[in-house]
Amino acid sequence: MEYKVINLLQTRELKAKFTKSEESILDFIEKNFDKIPKYSVVKLCEEAYASQASVNRVCKKLGFKGFSELKYSIEQDLEKMESSKNLSINNTFFYIENINFQDVQGIAEVIKENRKILIYGLGASQITASYLQRQLLYLGFQAIVVGEERMIEQFDDFILLILSSSGETLRVKHVAKKFKESGKTVVAITKSESSLDEICDFTFTHNISIDKLDAISREQQLHMIIMVNELINRVQNG
């Protein structure tokens, strides 16, 4: 999202050169960014210990005709920031509302009983797999992230925990079936009623329609990270 003022203040990538007193005004505006729209130029001068002429020079060096135009642009920035914040909050609530938290206890109990876990994920899920591994290691579990099927076959007394947001990736389904057919326990964090959900012994699921999301959203792992955090909390605290 493009902002007119805040980016200029934070990066200070400005063509014009500023004196020390003008830099001080910039610092004051940045520090009190959300209050500036309520200020008159007189109040700003009083609060920033600056002259009106200095404030006007700063406004023009920032690319504005005067303080009124600067205030208006700051108001627009604040509205965009609030809109962006609300969008992020709404997206997070959407994910939380579509996670089946009642499912997590089954996987948590299996992990606590076995204590040796292979973690498998492809694509963006590899990032979540590494995060889960670190959390389990902190709790004293043997946790190994594996990326190749031949690596999985080398561990006989481990359970397999698969991370797959869609639960429909061919390689993931193949690995789950093969591991389970060998008589070993397979659990997963995945989509409800997916192929992977049906294959595994225990699953912690969500109801988000991954195929209806755009390409970038499909790769995002926020809901998976939330689910991993919940799993770790259950493993740690029962």
C-alpha cells in the first residue's frame, strides 16, 4: 500500500537537503504522526519549537504546497493504515474461525506418547515444518524435518507428521499411504475432508477452501502457524 508521507519520514529518502532544525521538525512530525491532523500550524510551531517559516520550508521540501496539504496527506495515510490493520485483523479472525480446534487433542496425545516425530511438508509448508521442529526440540522431543521419501524410510520407530494446507498434493498423499501401509502412525495438519484427512490416523484440520484463494494467499501459512502454535500449547500444557 502506497503512503504519501509516512514512508518519506521513515526512510528519509528525500532529494532536498534539510538543516538540523528542519530535521528536528521531521522527527517531531514522525513521532506525533497520528496527532498532526489535529494541529494548527501555530500549535505545531509551539510544540516543535520551530518557526512557521521553517515548517513551511519542510512542507515544500517534502513536496507539499504548505502545512494544510501535508495535514490532508497525513490524514489519508492514517486512513489507509487503519484500513490495512482492519483487513489483517479480519483475515486472522477468518482463519481462526475456520480451524477445528477440537481436533488437536488426538495429535497432541500421539506426539506425547511417541516423542519421536518425522515432520514432512512441501513448498511453503516446509517453512512451517521447520518452525514446528524448533518448538518440539525446545520441549525435548526428537523432531526431524524430512524432505525426501527415501529419508523417511530410514526411521523405523518414528511417527510421521505431515503438514499440507490443501491435503491434496500427490507426493504428500503417496508418502502418507506408503508410511501407513508399513504399519506406522501417520498424523497431519491439513484441510478437513481432504484426501490426506482420510488417510491419516489423526488429523488437526481447517475448513478453508484453498483452491478458491489467489496464488499468493494459497502460499501463505498463517492458518498453519496458528494450528502449529495450538498443537504445541496442547503438547506442553495438556
